[in-house]
Amino acid sequence: MLTLTGVSKTFYPGTANERVALHDVDLELATGDFVTVIGSNGAGKSTLLNIIGGSLPVDQGTVLIGGKDVTRLPAHRRAARVARVFQDPQAGTAPHLTIEQNLAVALNRGRRLTLGRGLTRARRASFAEHLATLEQGLENRMNHRVGLLSGGQRQALSLLMATFTRPDLLLLDEHTAALDPERAELVLRLTAQMIDEHRLTALMVTHNMEHALRMGNRLIMMHEGQIVSSLTPEEKAQAEVSDLLDWFSQKKGGLSDRTLLT
Amino acid sequence: MLGAVDQGLIIALLALGVFLTFRILNFADLTVDGSFTAGTATTAIFIFNGVPPLTATVAGMIAGALAGLMTGVLHTKFHIDPLLASILVMLAMYTINTRIMSLGHDGLERTNVGLLSQTTIFTGLVENRLRGSWVSVTLIGAGVVIVALVVVWFLNTKFGFAVMTTGDNPGMAAAMGINTTRTKIITLMVSNGLVGLCGAVTAQYVGSSFIEDGRGMILIGLASVILGNAIFGTRYLWLAAIGVVVGAVLYRVAIFWALKWEFIKNSDMKLMSAVLVVIALVVSQSKGANALVTRLSPWRRRSDVPEQMSVVPNPFSPMAEVDAAHAAATASQPSKKGTS
Ligand SMILES: Nc1ncnc2c1ncn2[C@@H]1O[C@H](COP(=O)(O)OP(=O)(O)OP(=O)(O)O)[C@@H](O)[C@H]1O
Ligand SMILES: [Mg+2]
């Protein structure tokens, strides 16, 4: 479903601020794969997702989604296949639009923008059904502006907006990081539920080792712009949080060695 | 007095355009001063050259839309800041409008075109001495209401939702597959098309076009939008649109009364517009004044916080309102119903 080959990205190349964010990354996701991504701050996780989503251009390498080369397509032309939920609850919804208007925009993701009616009775009814699955009572507030929802409710809504059209690929970037533990747990449960229900292929970035192990069938760890470790479904089923922490300390050690060498 | 209402209704066309850019697209578009004159100049010279008034009016509208297209291209293709892009076009339009006015069949260079002896869309009213009567108010009012309905319809289409999303959260719009370059350019064209239409109608109503016609029109549009939205709120689009029309009429009538005052001269209009916008901005930021307006207008519910503009650098930013609203809402109702 997703194939990255030799993807590299450097910010501000050739200046004092040069930052290598991704270095020669290869990644392959089969249809139905749900891969969790871990790695310390600045490892390049968000850059990876931004490149897949099309909001950042690559320096080198190719991105294939569903066998189609999308390397040069801008974000809005990948949207029919790729859906995203961001870390910031503000980022994924339009605060001045109502809940139902936001859903209507999401329903139209990647389709032609016509002068047909944005909302119809039938669409409202189907939105209400979908909203009910969130168990937030949002189906009774469909004409409220999204700006008045709590962060957790907004994130649950973003998740619904990203999944209910069954995208080929779902990208989640620390989408529970801004929520309190209780809401985070709820949004995580909804994530698992929706990915399962719609059989989505997904990439989920998280800093929570326990979440990274519990969710999905594969796991990758990034460090300094590279994928340094990868767990197969069998390995992942066996792994424990302490194993991941060991990995991390090994990488930190590696880092200081290299710093000494250069 | 009814003449002022006529003119206020005509200005409402421009105010609806300003509403689309400043409020919906969140784009501080100053092209207005240029596109308004593009409308008056194009229509006037077309009529002067013997083109039927209705066709000339459409031409004026298209001229305005093309000015909007220029601003849109400068902003989206060349990444020039909205304010700067629109100021550039405003300046460029001054020259272009002079050129347009010099397109008369006699080949003369002009900075004004008189239409008093020409047939315009208002000739029927003028000949029957009905300009500034209830008849003209009804006819012009009906036309403006139709335009307002078209604007509301436009925003309620799929494309309109995309426009609102572009203005509200451009990053999300792109993630939702919306080509924001297209939504921005088209909205700027529609907006400035309305401004051009306003110019086209104004030129025929007052019977002339002058190169300085557009100067300060953006302020008049803004004053109308702020005034109208303060009274009617922005909870529903159709109500906001009505508000903009009423705001424009109130603004024009206020100027009419002010001019009755002897020591105020015609040339004081610009300063008065500026002062009125400042007052409207200050008032719409004040909690007390907001509460008062809310109590006085049955259309605005007291709980309807999102309309309130907060004290922020850019009072036209829709984000600012919702942030303030969110803060107020979470402060006043700590229990979040519906979250498990
Ligand atoms: N827009 C940008 N401009 C310049 N540098 C950037 C930009 N985005 C990311 N970087 C740099 O690229 C590197 C990778 O950043 P990225 O955001 O992908 O990390 P991350 O793994 O998502 O980290 P975190 O866990 O903190 O979210 C960092 O060194 C960062 O400073
Ligand atoms: Mg990140």
C-alpha cells in the first residue's frame, strides 16, 4: 500500500542551520498494516508523515501509495487516499464551521468541489449515526461550532473525519499527546475501533511505549532521520516496554560515541 | 433621506464583497478601492460608447473580478502577503482605470465620465422622478436581496464550504484535498466582482464616474460589515448577510444626517468613515457594549459568545472570536457534558 524508497530530507541545506531530518529511509507497508512509530524528539517522525502526506517535498527518493507514484503531488492531491490526524486538536478541524459542516468537508475529501449543496438531510442523518459511535453526545450538537468543543472531543471528531471515508492510508502524529490520560485513552480506543472496522492501513507516531506496543501489528523506531529498528508482528507480540527502553538507551549511547568520533 | 437608503443599498453590494474576503476568507483585501473604480469606469465608458446599460453593468462587474484575479494570483502564485498584494493591485488599478476611462469613442484622455445625458439602468426611475422614493428603495432593495441570497447560496455549496474551510484553517483545508489556491482566487474574484458591480450601479445612480471614486471605499465596506455583524451576529450565514446589507444602509443614512449639520463639508466624509470604523472596532471589542447590543437585538442570543470580537491585533480574524468564546465557555461551565 505504501512504499518509500531512499527518501531523504534536509532543512536549510548548506547553511549553518542545516538539519538532516530524514536520511535514506526505506519503508514498506502492506494493505492492512498498522505500524506504530517511536523515536526521540527530532528523530524525523513528523517529517516522515509530512512527506507521506505531501505537505513537505522530498529532496530525494520516491513515495508510492497504492502502487502510484505520488512523490511530486501536493498534499491536496493526495488527500483522496491519505487522511491525517494531527497532534494539535486545533489543526484538524475548522473552528468556525459547525460539526456537520466539518464532516461535510471531510466527506468530500479529495473529491470535486461542485456547486451542489454542502449539506442535505440524508447526509445529516448519516453524520448523526457516525457521531453516535464516538459516544460524546455530539450527534445532538451537530450545528454547534467546533471551536466550542473540548480538545478531546475535537480530536475524536478529527479521527472520525479522517476515517469514515475509508482512506487508503491513515497518518496519526501523536494525536493523543495533547489530551489528558482519560481522553487519550478514549481517543486511542476509538482509533483501534475505527482502524479495525474500516480495515485501514495506518502509521501512528507516539511517545508512549505502552501505546506503541499495544496498538498495531508492527513497530518501527526512528533515530536521527533513520529507521533504526523494526519489529515484525511476531516480535512485537513478544516485546515489552522494558525492551523498547533498552533500545533507546543503546541509541543514546551510539549517539555519544559518534559525537566523540566526529 | 430615501436617496441615502438607495445609496446604502447599493453600497451593500460592496459590503457583501468585503464580507466574503475579510470575514469568510480571512483575507485583508484592499483591492476594493481599485476594483470599485474599475466598475464605475468600465460601465461609464461602455455606456458612453453606446453599449446597452445592462451589458455595461456586467462589464463593470467583470472588470472588478479581474482586479480580484490579479490580487489572487500575486498572493497564491508569487506568495505575496495579502495586504501587500492588494495594495499593489490597488495602485496598479489607478493607472488601468485611467486607461479604461480613455477608451471613449472620441479617443479623448479622461479622468471622469459624465452619464447625465445617457440611458442607464436608472433612466426609468429618473424620468418619473422616482429616484430616492419608496419605489426606488423597493426595486434596488429587491436586487440587493437577490445578490445577498446568491452569496449565501454560494457559501452553502460544497465549494462554499471549501472556501469557509480555507479561511478558517488553511492547513486542514489542504489535508482535506481542497486546492486553496483555487478557492482563494475564485473568492477574490467573486468578492471584487461584487465590488465592481457596486461601482457599475453607483456610476449610473449618480450619473458619473471619476478616477477618485474608489478612494476609501474599503473603509465604508468594513464599517458596514462591522456594524451589521455587531447587530445581527454571525451565527447564521443568512443573518450575517442581512446584517451586512442593513449595516451598509445604516452607515449611509448616518452620513446623510451628519451632512445635514452645517459645518460638516462633503470632503469630511473620509475622516468620518475612518472615525466610524475606529468607533465600530473599539465598540465591538468592548464587553459592555457587546452586552448592550445583545440585549437590544432579538437576533443575538446572550449565550451566543462566538460572535463577540475579542481584543486581538486582528479583529477580523475568525480564530480570535472562537478562542475568546472557548475561553469564556470553559470558564463559565466547568462541567463538560457528554464526555465520558
Ligand atoms: N519546518 C522545519 N524547518 C526546519 N527544520 C525542521 C522543520 N521541521 C522539522 N525540522 C527539523 O527536522 C528534524 C526532525 O524533526 P521532526 O519534527 O520530524 O521530529 P519528530 O521526530 O517529529 O520530533 P518530536 O518527537 O519532537 O515531534 C528536527 O531536527 C527538526 O528541528
Ligand atoms: Mg513530531
